[in-house]
Amino acid sequence: MPNLDPNLLNSDSNSNVYATTMYNNNQPLTLPNEFQQQMDEVNHFITSQSEKLRILVQEQRRQQVGTLLKKVESDMCHILRQKDEQIAQATKKRLELEQFLIRLETDNQMWRRASRENEAMVLSLNNALEQIKERTLAIEEVESCCDMKNHEEETWENTSLNTICKCCYSQESSFMFLPCRHLCSCKSCEPSLQTCPVCLMPKRSIIETLPF
């Protein structure tokens, strides 16, 4: 700030004295050039300081706006990154879900195909089992007939063997030995037998049986 003349900062009495002196000297009452110059310098200083203050305020405002914009931009970038991450995660989950659905559909088709194959296999096995059962029944019927025939033959043979004389094996037995009760001797062989020819138990008595 420019230095003001100390004489100009005196009280109004000095100005009055100076003005009176000028008036008394019959000169025009005007401001001195030096005072006018100082006033101009003061006005220039004030104008300069006002301009500097305006520029300073404008710069501070610009800096504040820039700082605010940077903060908003940083916050927006952070929010956008979060949104991008959420979108990426959602996209990843969607792809995983699509792949899971594809695998599920593939497995479903595989199980349906396996089920159809198993049904066909079960049907084939049932048909084969029915055929085996029919063949088994036919074989059992044939075997049953053969067994019955064989049984009749064996029964007849066993009956014949049971009734033949166990001594000569040529005539039918007609005497039962006691006490063993074996039908084991014909009429021709009985007198010569003292023991049962089957169990060798001593003969105590005999019973003659009637022929069939």
C-alpha cells in the first residue's frame, strides 16, 4: 500500500488554515496535485486489491469446484466399479446357471434313455422268463408223465421183488416168518429154512399167506 503524506493525515484545521491562506492570497480554491496523485494511487491500490481479491476468490472457488468434481468423480468411479463387479458377478452366476441347466437337461435325457433301455431289457427278460417257465412246465409235465410211468414200473418191480422168495428167487413168497414178519419164503423152501433169509432171525413160527 502506498505511503500517504503525514501532512495530509493531519486534522481538518490544517486544511482550513491552508484554504484560508489560499483564499487570502486571492488564488483559486483547488486540490493540490500531490493530494490528487495520492488519491489516485489509493484508488488504484483499492482497485488492484479488489481485482486480486476477486481473482483469489475465483481461484479458491475454482479449486473448491475442482475438488468437489474430483470427489464426485471418484465416488462415481467407485460406484461404477461396484456396479461393474455386480454385473460381472450376475453374468457369472447366469452363465453358471445356464451351464447347470444344460447339464441337468443332458442328465435328464440320459436317465430317460437309460429308463427306456431298462424297460426294454425288463420286458425282454420277462418274455424270456415266461418262455423258460413254459418250457419248464412242458418239461415238468413230460418228466411227470415219465416219472409216473417209471414209478408204476418201479412199484411193480418192487412189488415183484418183495414177493419173490428170498431163498430160491424163482417162486413167489407165501410164508411170513415170525417174529420178524418178513414175507420171504416159498412153499418149497420153507421147510428147509430155520432162520429168516432176510434178517437171519431164528424162525419161531410161520404164517401162510394167500396168493394175490
